[in-house]
Amino acid sequence: MEKILFEKRDTEGKKNKILLKEGKTPAVVYNAKRESRNIMITSQVAGKIAREATSTTILDAEIESKNIKVVVKEIDMNPITEEIRHISFFEIDENKEMAFTIPFKIIGISPAVKNNLGVMVEVMNSVDVKCKVVDLLPFIEVDISALEHPGQSISISDLNIPEAISLANEDFKNSTVVTVTELQAEEKFDTVAAETTEEAPVAGAEEVAAE
């Protein structure tokens, strides 16, 4: 993605609704010093960020003639119109460890699922980590090709995570990422269907026969 221009936004000036109508999306940039700067970007760029950027996408930006790198922390979207109302960015300090959320990427084919022995359940789709931006991964692969039977699972401790990346909370190292559960017994509707489709006796038939 090309460099993004962050324009300074006066919080005492135009209100957010007016900015949105003018094709500008309100935003804010935070940093590790807990400082924040109110900015705005074009709504076109905001839409592209929402479509393409993930929690690990490093974006190049310019603010007041200074080049910085940021990640997207939060996107506030109208649930009805899907209009982007606000974006929060976090400025990266490339020399320090930072907190990131890395998504999991499922790879391979589970023999248990392929042979209809079970159903794969994705328990976690991402994990919070700490690392320097140079060591950041776009995703962590989860190879499910070893899941051959129901009851088998893969935990975070089973994954190949580089030493430069540590869990934000070590208590989650044994947490399950994916598991294979047994197939539920199929309900049999044949008998019920047969009973409901039987022809009902015609009213008065016995009386007619008797005559």
C-alpha cells in the first residue's frame, strides 16, 4: 500500500459527520508514550485500509512532513451502512518490542475430516504476542495434516513460533488452536417421513362399503 498522508485535524473545528460528508475519515494516532494526535485521511484511503490491512500490516505514513510507520488498532464502522466512522492507528517504534495480534493460517488437510471421521473446529483464530517489528510475521501457520482421529488437537505450544516472538500471556501457551470433534449421529427422518406421507382413511368409507 502506498504512503498514507495524515492530515492534522482540529477537534474544535468541523464535526466528524461533516468531515465524512466531505470525503474525510476522522482518525487518531497513538504511540508508546501515550501521546495521541488527531488526524484525518481520505475516505477512499480509509476504505482501502479496511479491505486490505490486517493487525500485522505495517503502513507507511506521513504526518507534518515526518515519515512514520503505523499499524491499525481499531476501525469503527457503521453496522448498517458499513461507513467507516473512525480509525485508530498506533505508531511503531522499530527498536522496541510491541504488542501485536497475529492471525493463524490453517494449512494442509486433516485425514480425519477428509475421511468423514470428524469435524475440525477452529477454537482460536489469532494470538497476542510481543516482538520487534522486524521479527513480526503476517500469520502463524497451523498444519492440520497430522489430525487423523477425532479428539486430536493442536495447541499454541505445538506451533513453530520463532524465539524472537513471545506470547503476550504465557498462560495461553497450552491453549487449543484447532481440534477435531466426532461427527454427530445423523437424524433419521425416513420413518417419520413415511408415517406422515401415508394416505389418511377417507371419511365415511366403511359406511359406504357396508351399504
